[in-house]
Amino acid sequence: MSHLIYQPARVVLFSSKVRSACGEESGPFYCPGDRTVYLDVRFFTELPDNAGVGSAAQAYIIGHEFGHHVQQLVGIAGSVADANHANPSGENARTVRVELQADCLAGVWGHSAYPRSGLTTGELDEALKTADVIGDDYIQRAAGELVDSSLWRHGSSQQRQYWLITGYQSGRPSACDTFASR
């Protein structure tokens, strides 16, 4: 088994919009082009008001973005990009699997970050509620649109919750194989 040495991601805090190697963006995101996690402080200050959640939800979102960095380091992001180039028709499905895996990796991080005390039931509920309200189906319904899974980029609320809790309960990255059939 080969071992990788973790290379820390850069972290950039910004408000509203920022230009990265991936273009101009808003909200929290990871840019593989410069291996940087971008955190929109405005997003995080508005999150409790908009979604009624607190710090555990914020930690989940940050963990998700660092999950993308791990995917970049181990080659998953590159493999998926190659597959998308070779077969563009499956891009959305593969993108959803990447996003769900980042949710699972956020759960693994949560498991390791709270080994003694664990997350309280309320904190875990906050993270799961956040996974619910950022699911593509929830977002489509909230916008008054028909739910159309062919347009999804992150997965359904149920999928996001499933993979977050899978990572948290297992504490093992190997439990995060969203590319296996399920």
C-alpha cells in the first residue's frame, strides 16, 4: 500500500465574490487549479439566518470543501475529469458522485475532530439539516421548479444526508466509495 503525504490546501477568506484559478466565484468552493479552499465569510454569516443552523453546519461545509482537496491529492478529481472528457454524457452523474464523496469525507473529518465528546445530537441534526437544504432536489423545489435529477450537480437531500452520516459513523475514508453501486 502506498502512502501519500498530505499537502495542506491554501485557504482564502473573502466576502461575496473572488477570482481564483477556476474563475470568479461566490460561496464556499474548492479550486483544484490552485489547490485552494475559498470560504465566503458573508455566506457563513448569513447561513444561520437563512437555514437556521449553526457552527456544526458551517464545519460540515468547510469539511466538504477540504474533502475536494483530498480528492485532488489522491487523484480522484483527475480521474473523474478524464472520464468526463472521454464521455461527456455521464458528467452530471460522475459530478454528483464526487460531491457525495466530499460529503462523506466531511463526515469522516467530523468523526475524527470530535473523538471524545462527539457531536451532540443537535449539532449532528444541524449538519444533516444543512445537507437537506443544499440538496439539488430541495433547491429545485424551493425555486418553484420541477425536480429533475438529470440537472443535479451535488445530489439529492437524502443522498447528501446519507453520505455525511456514513462518513461520520464509520470514521473511515474507505466507507466513502460513492462510485460503487448503491
